[in-house]
Amino acid sequence: MISFRNVRFLGSGLLILLLVAPSPAAQPSAKQLYQKALDLEKVRKASDPAQSRISEWKKVASAFRAVYYAYPSSSYSDNCLFHVGALYAEMGSRFNDSLYFRRATSSYQFLIEQYSSSSLVVDAMLEYIRITRNELKDDQAAEDMEVALRKRAPKTAASIGKTVTATAIQPAVMKTLRHYTGPDYSRIVIDFDREVTFKRNRLNDPDRLYVDFDNTLAEKPLLTQNFQVDDGFLKQIRIGQYNMRRARVVLDLKSIENYEIFSLYHPYRVVIDIQGKKSVPVAQTPAPQTQVVPPEMARANASGQYSLARQLGLKVQRIIVDPGHGGQDPGCMYAGMQEKNITLDVALRLKQILQDEYGYEVLMTRYDDHFVPLEQRTAFANSHSADLFVSVHVNSSRNKQARGIETYYLNFATSPEAMEVAARENAIAEKNMGELQKLTAAIALNSKIQESRDFAGLIQTTLVGHVKKQYPAVNSLGVKQAPFYVLIGAQMPSILAEISFLSNQKESTLLALPDYRKTIAEGIARGVKHYTETLAESKITQNRN
Ligand SMILES: [Zn+2]
């Protein structure tokens, strides 16, 4: 019997194993591997923890893991799991990152479940309870483990006593549910007053997906509200108070391709993305105006011609332009200028060029100064079946000398600078980025990373090249990757352009010039066209083969 959590745990382990496992003939014994891990641990402990790099800690953890991957039934395995748990718990404190506390609890839990006769189980349980309660604030998990501990070691359980069940910590409140729906995509966003833990489950006959939120009360109006969707793949959404401590959201499904659930922070919300089975497009007949999608049809360009992309009937027709921030969220500010106004100005110019000169159909996530939540922007693009997504932002840095143009696509961040930019654009603290990195790694599997990277590359070179003609001092910071809320779950190639630094005096002066903003918009538009043309070329090449 292996629980879902363990399967995941093993899954990532197996991958590492495949990469590092030596050939059977050369394989060292369990004892040798264990000794090697202990030696590494000794070296790490001898160095100053405040100076230590995260890679040194990870090296020790993988050395211990290597033992139970290679010799799961050896007598060293439970010790190794315990070491890994302790190591991650220490990393959680040292690097101030809840991701490592979670890894610590996974390791202890694995030990508790898979090596239940080990003499280390009780200690693992105590550590698990301490971490879930004090560090992860997951009282539900701590209480569940206390129940198990009372069975296993009643005296020990009594000694930690008092905190058990009766504490009844104040439940979280489920406040609102929003949903954005298109022909084959829905995003459901549930808002809470604080972070909650949840479990998902899929049931057949009838097909439904439900998510249970621990220690959560749904607000009364939610319980009586009927979220009738009926869009062909998602029938309706129901909310119930399963018991005094558990709220449940049920999605009644018709035919879905897949789904994804994740959390976003500040304020805390849970997002459910549902991908319906793609409806077969009706050949040749243009879509009737009454469809879900409101937009203007693709226009002929200024000279009365349809664009190359349109003529070739290629994929890119509808582009979403997303001006960063808006309303109560001004973005970065400097010298009386606000990012939200600059991004809107550039986005409107970009829209016009893309439509009038190149004949694309363009929709914007906002047309004026109002607030649009980040998760709603991608949902808008997905539910309108857009082909490309371009988010326009203005950079800022604590380093006032920093200047230049950079283009991002969604992935986990690989540099502290990229991390800083993403934290700012996500409106969350940098220390909260750990969970997001993990989430992005999971979601990235299903998204268009490769295409987005190509797209970002063409935008960056074309944009910088174009700006250079008029503003030779322009600085290219290149293409970068980072986890941006606004790009998570996008089903089309999507990028985020940071068009210059408002925090840099020279660039803020430039951004104030209408001509500079026009040049930026032209550069991005050319990049889009360039990307579309490379798609056309590859499509023609494919057809020839
Ligand atoms: Zn921004």
C-alpha cells in the first residue's frame, strides 16, 4: 500500500536514480553508500552554516537518498530517511523556506509508512508533528499524526499532550468563487482569508472532481449559490460544508481532457484549471458572432490586404496583449510615473500596429485603468483560445544603475535577479517564491515552454534591434525564465516583456517620451510577426516532408 504522496516522493527519486545509478557491477554496498553520506554530512557540519551554499546541503541529502533508492530493504534505509528529514528541517530554518520543511515532513512520513517497524518511527512522528504545527501551520496534519502517535506510543503522545484535538484552531474562511469559461477551458478561482490545505479526488459515474479544504468554513452565500456553467465539458460547480471542519467544492464534469490545481498567494487563493476535450472546428465557415468570444474579426491591414499569416491560414490569428498592473495596483513607480500607465500606453500602441499593419486580431486584458487579477489574465487568454500572449511590464531594481530590456517566459527562476523580478510582478515576498518554483516545475510539464522560449528569443532580439536604430545606447539583458503568476497555465506561447527600468534615471526619461514608447511597441510587434513567420516556415517545411 503506497499513498499518493509516497508515489510522488518515489517518482522524483526514481528519476534521480536513473541518472545517477552506477552499473550493477560497480555498485557500492549499502554500507559504503551510508558511510559516504555520513562523511559528507560531517564535512557540511564542520563548515559555518551561515556561509554554506544550498548545493552543499542538497548533496548530502541526495547521498542519503541514494542508499534507500539503491537498497530499499537494507537496514540503513530508515536511518537515511531520518537523516534526510532532519537535514531538510534544518534547511527550512537556514534558508527560511517552507519548501524544505515540507520535504522534511515527506521524508518522515515515508519512513513512518514504509518502515513501520523501525525504532525511529516515534521520533519521526514527533518531528513531523513539530514541523507541521510550528513551521507549516498545518494543524490538521499535526493532529492526524498525533492520533497515529497515540496508537503507537501512548505515553509519548501523552507527554506532548495538551495541544490535541480540543484546541480547535479558528477555521479558515472560503470567501468567494470566480470562474472564467471558454469553449474548451475553464479556470475556477477560490478565495480564502488565509492559506489552507486541500485534497483532490476524481470520481466516476457521474464524472466529477472534488476538492476538500481542511479546517475551512464556506461563507453562507456560497453554499446556496448555484454555479451553473454548462459549457460542454463542465456542467456545474457546487460548494458544500462536508462537516464542521471541511468545505468541499464539487465540479460536475462532462468530458474533460485534464485538470490542474494550484495555490497563489497574497491574497491566498486556489486555482482549478480545467481543460475540456477540444471541440472540432467547423471547416471553412466563419464562427458566428453569437459565440462566447466577443472580438472583432481579423482585419485586413492598412493596404487592404490580409496578412501573410492569414493568407497561409496559419495558427496565429488571435493575440492577447496584456498591459501589466492597473487600478489599485500601480506597479513600480518613479519620478511621478507609474508602471500601469506606461504599460497601457505601450499596449494600446502595440494593439494598433498588430491589427492595422499585420492584420492580427488583438484582444486586451484591460483597455483602461482598472484592476485585473493576475490569474484572470491567463484565464482570459485561454478562454478566448488565443494563439499568443504578450504581457507588457516596466522593470525596476534596487540597483539604480540597472537598465535595459529583458524578455521572460515561464519556468523556475535560475538567477536571484530573475527571482526578484518575479516576486515583484507576483506581488509576493521573495521568501514565498520557493513553493512557486516547485509548482512551476510541475506545471511546466504541461505548458508550452519550448515555444515560449523561442517566442521570447525572437521578441527580445527584434525589439532590441529595432530600438537600437533610434536609441543606440539600448542594453539587452537577454531572455530569462522565472515563475510569473500571469503566465501560469497559459495554453499558448506566452511571454512577459520588461521594456526598460523605471528605476534608472536615463530610462525613466526615455519612458516619458511618446516616441520611445512607440518604438518599443513597434519592436514588440515586429517580434510577433517574426515569430509567426518562423512558424509559417516550419509549417511549410513540415508539409514538404
Ligand atoms: Zn510589472
